Amino acid sequence: MTANLYSFDDTSTQDAGTRAVSSPSGVHFLNIRVLGPNHRKRLLRHLLALETSDRYLRFGYVANDQQIESYIERLDFVNDAVFGVFNHRLEIVGMAHLAMCRDAAGNSVADFGVSVNPSLRGKGVGGRLYERAALHARNEGVEVLQIQALAENAAMLAIARKRGATVHRRGPESEAYLKLPRPDMESQLRELFEEYWANLLYNAKAQTRVFCGFLSSFQTLRQRVLSANKVCSP
Ligand SMILES: CC(C)(COP(=O)(O)OP(=O)(O)OC[C@H]1O[C@@H](n2cnc3c(N)ncnc32)[C@H](O)[C@@H]1OP(=O)(O)O)[C@@H](O)C(=O)NCCC(=O)NCCS
């Protein structure tokens, strides 16, 4: 598996604030959080914003709004794992769903699905979500991380191949399999650290938002008082 550090610099207005933090090596670290049921609304907004072609690539069919709503409602946050990347407005700009299951031989496998806002693509977010999900799956004792993607989904297959997955083509679909090593102390600590760091950055963003909100209300109030004083002054 490749390193968890990677370069990322988002300058788009829409998703500004999803900037990663510099690491000593000069590359960047993207914070990815484990999500819970309280994130359903934001997950829904992220998926509903996907265009038809992306919905087709993500679900294997052109999912309509109701189908996406039902997918979000059915997300199992207890047995599966859902990961999210947030922008400075704390909106979800990338998500991954790791569905735990067993294959025909009874082996523990996990199915990976992912989506990234179009404005952030090609910057390594999808790849990082894949690595984060693989780390979690490994620590859960999953043996194989699998992806079922359309054969035309070059970006998804490139992400998997680059990280050592074997890709088999079956007609219009492709399946990618990544054999995961057994968990060890290092992998467990790495996940703990990643989660801790991601929560720390998220809370910092949340507090910055509250502070900015306070500053802006204060400015508005100040303007009102100043205008009122002007009107009232003789
Ligand atoms: C697939 C998806 C998640 C990738 O997200 P991303 O943030 O752009 O991914 P990354 O930047 O980490 O990596 C994309 C890789 O694909 C490669 N790539 C992109 N388009 C490609 C193409 N047409 N041919 C070959 N490789 C391509 C990029 O070069 C990059 O590889 P690199 O890391 O070696 O440079 C995103 O395109 C998406 O949300 N698509 C719609 C939903 C979807 O298809 N989900 C996957 C099905 S489960």
C-alpha cells in the first residue's frame, strides 16, 4: 500500500477549505473522518449533487433521487464503515462506503464504493479514501477489499491498481481485489492516530466557523449601532 501522505491543494471557491496540512516531508495529509448516522443529511446532499454520469459510475445505474435517499437511509453505520472528507463549511466533499460481507467461501471481504466532488478530482482524494478504507478493513480482520466498477471507470481502476489490487474484467464490469495483510500494532495505532488527527482538524474547523459567525454578527450589530447613532445625532 502506498504512503498515507500525499499532495493536495484545492483552490476552487466551492470547496476551498479542504486544504490539507503540510507534513515535514513537504507532502500533505488529508483528514478523513469516520461518519455516523448524524451525517446522513450531509451525505445525501453530497450524493444528490452528483451528475447523471457520476451516479451511473458510482452505483452501476443512473440512480434517481429517491434511490439515493433510500441508499442513505439504509446505510449501516454499525457493521459497515463510512468515511467523509469535509470542506471548511463542513460539507461533505468526498465519501467512501465500506460494506462488510462474506464471499462464497466464507472469507471476510469488504466492498468499497466512493465518490468525490467533481471540483476536487485528480488531487488524490479518492486514492486517500481507498487507503483509509483499506486500513480500517485490515484492522477489522477483512482479508480482501473488493471493488465492483464499470470497466469504463478508468479513475477508479487506476486508484485500485496503483495500490496493488488485481483487476479482472467481466464484460462491461470490472472487479478489483486487494489482498489485505493481517492487522498488527502498527496498523492499529496508525488508524487511531488518523482518526484522532481528523477529529482534531474537524473540531478546529467547527470552532473557526463559530468564531467567524460571532465576528460577523458583531460587525452587523456594530454597523446598526453606528447607523442608528448617525440618524439620531442632531
Ligand atoms: C473515482 C473517483 C472517486 C476518483 O476520485 P479522485 O479524487 O479524482 O481520485 P484520485 O485523484 O485519488 O485518483 C484518480 C486516479 O485516476 C487516474 N485517472 C483519472 N482519469 C483517468 C483516465 N481517464 N484514465 C486513466 N487514469 C485516469 C488519475 O491519473 C489518478 O491516478 P494517479 O493517482 O496515478 O495520478 C471520482 O472520479 C468519482 O467520484 N467518480 C464518480 C463516482 C465513481 O466513479 N465512483 C467509483 C465507483 S465505486
